[in-house]
Amino acid sequence: MATIRQVPGNIVSDMDGEKVMLNVQLGKYFNLGEIGGRVWELIGHPMTVETLVDSLTAEYAVDRDTCEAHVRSFLAQLSEQRLITVSAAGGPDERA
């Protein structure tokens, strides 16, 4: 199972319940929104997509398949912007 990790060095702030982030390396701002911000909080500790989806479905009224599809899409965007790394179990880090 792949493990998701935040890339260190980003500045994150809470603005009216939504998370906004500055990627210092790229000099770009991102608005993660409320749920995206919650995803960011959860992956503050390395975890698998499965564990992340379990946490979100326990917190929000969403079915597992819909949640997983949205989470995978969001994680792909984070990876594309070099905000997270994804590593295979026991393997080297790689981008999602």
C-alpha cells in the first residue's frame, strides 16, 4: 500500500474555515477549501489512501466510492504541485 506524506516547507493558514497554503519552493498560493484542508490536516502524519478515506467517511456523509474517487483526484493534484509524496510500502518516494 502506498503511503502519502506532506512535503515539508509549506506555510498553511486557516481563513474563515478554509485552509490556504503557500508553497515556498514554487512561490504559489493554493486554496485547499474546507474539506481539502481537512485532508491536509489528516496527512500531517503519513498514511495510506485507504486510511484517509476511512477517516473522511467517518466524518462526512459520503459513500466510500465517491469519497475515494474525490480523494484520489485531489491527491493527484497535490502531487502534481509537489505538495505531497507517495511511496510504495518499503519503496522510495515517488510522485502520485
